[in-house]
Amino acid sequence: MSSTQNWWRAEIDWSAPAGQLLKQFVASLPADRPFHFTVFGSAPLQLTVDRTLLSGDVDIFSDDDEDVEPLIRAHGLDSGHGGLYLEGGFELSFRTSPRWRTRASVVQLNNVTLTFPHPIDILIGKLDRLAPKDLEAFQRVIECTGHPTESELKAELQNAVDLFRPGFNDEGPNRYQQNTEELWNRVFGKLINVTMEIIAPAIERRKKGYGESSRNYKKNLVD
């Protein structure tokens, strides 16, 4: 087991608001077929780290690439019914480390399989936006667990280096670099050079993996 996984016990607090809503959703689903969902956004942090991390919705997507919104609406658990609600998405909505499935926790409830990503992967996903509540999530997870440390997060972002690539023309600007710099300043109280400390080392390792020379890789990035 890697050091990243060691600090997360992955025990689900079903009594938390997100847990109660998920159990209600599971109970409402047809029993004659299997379902496979991943819970992302802030809910896995509320359920496995700190139940005081509240959010207005619980984000889920189908691991079978099914549109879950019709199921959510059919059982009155969408935003139109007030209170905490389910928000359906797709796996493409969850931008994080390519390693996320290898360290997620999987729970079986009747005919429904629920996957809860590791907190490190939830936090990496929050760097896409880094709203005030996302910064709070980083701070609370670190206060509760002591992780991720600065070195742990840096290593994980190197392994997720493709998140820093420019977005497609029809997307908004890629804010991962800017938001990572803000995060380091706000959470770790330090400056970080994302190009030199995250992107360049990752590219060097990738080149070594391909058997290519990595000479001058830093110079090429900054030129």
C-alpha cells in the first residue's frame, strides 16, 4: 500500500447528510439490475474525512457511462425538489489523477456499487476551479489528517501533469497552473514554480520512460 493510501481509512459515515441521500437513492433504484456509480465532488470528503464539510449537492456519475439525471429526477432527488440534492454528471466531469481508480474505496449496497475516490483525488479535482469552499476543503482535510503534505501533493500533481495542458478552444482557460500557485501560497504559505517543480520533472520522467534523452528539458520549457 502506498503512503498516499495509508492516511485514509475510507470508512463511510452513512449518517452524514450525503450518506443519507445516497442511501435514499440506492433504495429507490430498481432491484432487477446492477448499478455502478462514482461519488465525486465534496461528498466523499464529508463521508470519509469531515462531516462538517457540507455542500448543496452530491455529485455522482455512472461507471457504465449512463446518464443518471433521469434516474435522479424520477425519484425526486434533483435540484428542483429543494434541500440537498443529487447532481448527475459523467466521468469526463471528474478531472483528476489517472491513478484515482487504483486507490478508491468501493462499497456494495444491495445491487448498487458505489465508488468513493481517495481524498487526494477529490482535492486534485478541485484545482480546476479552487473556489473558496475548495480552499476550505484542502485546509480541513489537512487539519484532520495531516495530509497531503507539500511533497505528497507535488508528487501527485507530477503524476497528473496532463491536467496542466491548455484547454480545447471551446473550453475556458486552463486554471490548474494559476490555481496551484494560489493554493501553495494560501495553504502552504510558500511560492511554487509550477513549470519547474511539477511540469518539468514529470516530462523528464516521461522521456526516461520512453527511453528518450531528457537533456535540456527545463531549458526548453522556459524558453
